[in-house]
Amino acid sequence: MARTVVVPPTGLRPGIPYSPAIRWDKLLFISGQTGSDPVTREFPPDIKAQTRIALENVKALAEAGGASMDTALKMTIHMTDMLNEFGAMNEVFREFFPKDPPSRTTVGVAHLARTGLKIEIDMIAVVKDGV
């Protein structure tokens, strides 16, 4: 089995030592994606907008690796203000997974990579047949 690095559609690779996603056989492991724009690195101040961007970033990597949100098995969500923003995050999460969502762990953390980031999401998904 070959281990393949998957990069986002933008083709941008991170400047730090990690891969955006790794495909191993029929599994795709997507590294944590924040609520920042993958090109400009800018991000809005609110949790709903950051959650939507983070999930769009995850979705783009899933599709680049031959998977999709429908083939998601497991997600981990890190939030800096879980007590106050958990409901708002879930509202956006339901837009992406209206039925039969993947297994999920949500963890409150003190901070993320940059001040102002509120959320980081990673995912494990199955690669679709024929890809």
C-alpha cells in the first residue's frame, strides 16, 4: 500500500512540517483545519463563520483525496470556547451532516495556532470505490 500526501485544491502546502492529508489505501486522514481562509489565512471573528470555513477546508481535502463528507467516519473538533459556542458550532455542523453524522469527539482547548482562531477540525474518511 502506498502512502500518498494529499494537498488542497489550492496546491498550497503548509510552511510547517505536516501534511494536509494522508491517503493510505481506502482511508484518508485529514489534518486539523482551522476556520481561516486557506490562501489568505484571514478569519472572521465568529464561531459560526469559522466552523463553516473549517468544514469547507475539510471537505475540499476530502474531495482532493477521493473521499467526501458522506464517507466521513470520525471527526475531532477542538474549540477554544466550548461552553459558550458549542450550540452555534453544532448548528453549522448540522448543515454539513443533516443525517447520520460521523462519530465525533469535541474537546475544549486553551488556544489554537493563532490568537483569534476558535476551532480546528480533523477527519478520517473512506475513499470512494474507483478512486
